Amino acid sequence: MKGSINGSHRGSKHALSVLTLIIIISLIAYRFFLPLESELQVARAPWSFEDEDRNVTIVDFFKPFDSAHPTSLPLKDYYRKINLKPVAPYSINRANFSEWVDVQCESSFERLLQNVADSELNGDHLVSEGVVEGVVIASPSKSAPDYFYQWVRDAAITMHTVVNNLFPVTVAPYDAGAGAVNVTLARTVLKYVNNSYVLQRSDNPSGQGVDGQDGNPLRGLGEPKWLVDNKPFTQNWGRPQNDGPPLRSLTIFTLLHELALNGVALEDIIEKCGFGADLIFRNDTELFEQIIYWDLRFIMFNWKEDSFDLWEEVNGKHFFTSLVQFTSIKMAISFLEKSENEWTRFDKQVLLQDLRKCLNDMAQFLTFDSGFINPNKNYIVETPSVLNQRCGLDIAVIIGSLLTHAENFDVGVPFGVTDTGVLNTLYSLVKSMGVIYPINHQRAPLNIGVALGRYPEDIYDGVGTSEGNPWFLATSAAPELLYRLILENYKLQRDLVIPLNRWESEFWTLVFDGFQHYTDQEYQLVIPWGSPAFGQTMTAVFDLGESFLDKMREHVSDAGEMSEQFNKYTGYLQGAHDLTWSYGALWSTCHARKQVLPLVSA
């Protein structure tokens, strides 16, 4: 027993020694290591919550605590809990990655243009196959699957990309002049617009086209897909699809806006392009009256009607469709209010009155009546009518936000790149698809980008139905959203304010650690504009975007080819080869990245 007692005594002394050592280490850690984390304090501010000091302000994530200037607040109100999550965005050398981005960006745009019928751009390519000038094919693939058609939606999105490349990215503050425009690309865009005039006036299985009568509901403009010779596709299909006309008008408005920003008149571009009498319009007045006007009337007549979604699968009301319709009407109002043109087709004030009424009704539907904003979801629901079959998540939400919020063309449309619902949609897609796609399993726990598909329940494999896969255009939407988020925050030049609760700000848990310490939903994180922490946060968002782009790099072929999908098990290309939209999506992402680089490299 004596031996046991002595042993117990020695054990107690040993335990006390260990405890003393732990306390000493803890004190050292508190003094020297913890200050290396963010210096946080609950600070009073004129815009803080009324009842309490609820702003958690960070000015520098990496500034050590200075004992010469201790906080005057009670220790319980001093926090070292929120920090930036570390991100390792590249699986190859960063210089090699940047070189790949530059090469792939240029290659993607060239491959996109190869899918546009333009004899002056591509010679006999496509034209020799009976494709009409100005037509944009979805893919050269003619079997398994057959995508050798022109979709109104895909063509409009493709031409939107081309319009964004008409002037050099580096020209600022715009006003480049007619000499800076890429005449070859401008000619291609005008041929596309000219071809749109023909499609608008062609009757088809969706209904009647433009006949010059304002009372015509123009349901034929909702026809989604055309043969490459401009003849209607008459087989069974998911029709109508009511996103085509608003996307087309959005692209044309963007063209007119880009020209105006750079001090160039449309008639000057037409003259530089050498068009003769075969062009339907000679100036922006004729362009509006001959083409845009009818797309606007289609929207006003049909926005309340059910239609098929952009994936051509579900008939109902869709966030993507409603948002592009709303944006088109908003752009039209902005254009007409600024225009001093003389109109012959319509009375300007009457049309503006009709457009404004339509916009107000659409705003009510979009934000309240539609079900897109669901109190039980912290993300946006793409198609509320199928919530009993799907979770509501869809990359279409993010694509719609990107298409309707150009960085230099703000007409006050909701659901932009800083919108909580849009950002939380990305978060939920990342978490869902990090699990359902095996090629993501190694990346999912590492807080880096993963391959994304259309929606979690997808079963379209690129040819038939089995298992859905990641898509290039879906994965590309993630980094573009993140780059554009950075651009918007620098443009706003104000504090970044983030509610400290996981429900409202779940997206930001991809960027920050420590939200779990704030269970009271009245706290908000404040990162002051111009502070070191602001730049550090934007750099962290940039690195997260880079990690998505790096994931795409792993699946693009060595020759720079992209299909519609890549297999969720093997990562190899799958579905329609050389999908036009895939190339355009990557170019748009690289375009945004190029604008962000100077901001995060400063």
C-alpha cells in the first residue's frame, strides 16, 4: 500500500507539473500567437444596431495585438474568433496557371467564333454546310447528340460575349472612339442581328411571328430552336421558351450601350463594316423599331405565361426567365428615357407608360408572388412549381444574375452579384455537388472550388438519361460570380457589412472561419472600406475563384477543347463537343478576371 501511496503522490505532483506547463503555454499562446489572428472588437458606429453595440469590426486580419494599446472593452467583448480561411487555389505553379488562363481564354474565343456563320470571319466554314450568315450553331455535333441548330437563347448569350469583346478591355474611362472597335467582330454581330429580324417574322410551331400588328401576341417569338437555314424546327420539343426574346434584346441593348460609352454611333459602325442595302436597319432608331420593339411586345404579352426553362425540361415559371424579361424591360425604359430620337412606329410616352406598368407588375411577381424567394430556403428557387420533386437549387440562378448585371451597364436590376440569395445559391451548389460528383471528393473537404453541374437531381448525361455530370458553363459561372463580386465591392467603395448568422450569410462561411461563435443574429461583421482587411478579404475571394478555374483546367483537353459536360467519375469530356456556350462562359470568366487582377495585385 505504501508503494501505491507514494506512486499516487508522485502522479499528483506530475499532474500538477503538467497542468502548470499547460497554463504557461496557454499564456504564451495568448500573448504571442493569438494576436497573429484577427484583431476584433465590438465597436460603436453610427450605423450599428440600435439596442446594443453589435458591429464586429476587423481592420486587419494579420496585425498583431499591440499590448501598448490594449482594448478598453471588457475582456468578454474582445474577440479573436473570425479569420480568413486559408485557400490553396492552384494545383500547378501559379505562373503556369496564369499562362494557361491567357492561352485558354484566347483559344476559347476563337473556338466560339468558329461556330458562327460568317464568310468574312470563317470563310466557307459552316456557310458551305447551308448555315445562313449570322446564325450561331450550338455545337458542330450532328449526332449523339445532334446540336447542329440555332437556339435563340444560346445565340443571344454568345453574341453578348462577342459584344463585350468589341473594344479593348484596357480602354478607360471608355470613350475609345470608332477607331478602337474591332470591325470584324462588329460585322459579325450585325449579321446576327439582321438574321434575328428574319426569325422574328417566321411562323413556327410556337405560333405566329411579327406581322406588323400591335395586337398580335407574337407567340412565335418564343420558338426556342431553328434549323441552320432559318427554317422552323417542327418536331416535338419543349416549347415555348420565353427567355429568347429578352436575351436577344439584352444583347442588342448592350451593343448600343458599348457604342455610346465609347462615343461611337451605330451608323458609323455600319459604314465602317461596309454594309450595303442588305442590312435591315441603318441606325439605332430603325434597329429599335424593327427588332427590339417586337421583342419587348412579346415580353409584355407573354411574361405571365408558363414556358420551358433554359434546360428545356420543365414547363412553369422560372427565375432565370423572369429575371432576363425584367432586365430587358428595364433596359428599354432606360434607353427610351435618354433617347431623343424621332419615333414612327409608336408613341414614345405611351410605350414608356406600358413598359413601366409592366415593370411594376413584374417586380411584384419577381420578388413576392413567384415563390423564387422561399422563407424555408436561404437560396433562390429556380422553379418553385417542382419543389416537391427537387430542392430548387439550379446554376441558372447564378447565370441569370451574371447576364443581367454587366459591370458597366447598371440599370438597377435586383439579384446582382452581391445579393445574399445569389451567393447562398453558389454555396449550396458547392456543398451539394462536392458530394454527388466523385471527381470532387478529394477537393470538397479542402475549402476550394469544385466542378458544378446544372442542378443536383440532373439525370441528363449529354446523350440520354442516366446520371447528370458537371458542365463547363456551370463550373465557369462560379469564378465569374466571385470575380464580379470583387469588382462590385471595389466599385461601391463602402464598408463590407455581413450579418453574422449562417442562414443569411452562409456563402461567407466559404471565406471566413468563426461565424459559429455568433448565435445572436443581431451581430454583423464590418470590414471597413480601404482597410487592410478589405483587401485581404477580396484576395481571399479571388483565390476561391481561382480554385474553381483551376478545377476547370483539369478537364479542358490539352488542345483547349471543351464539350458540354465532363464525366463525374473520370473527368473526361462528354456530350456535345465544342459547345459554343462553354467557350463563351470561360471567356466571360477570364474577361472578369482580367479586370480584377490589378485590384488584388496592388
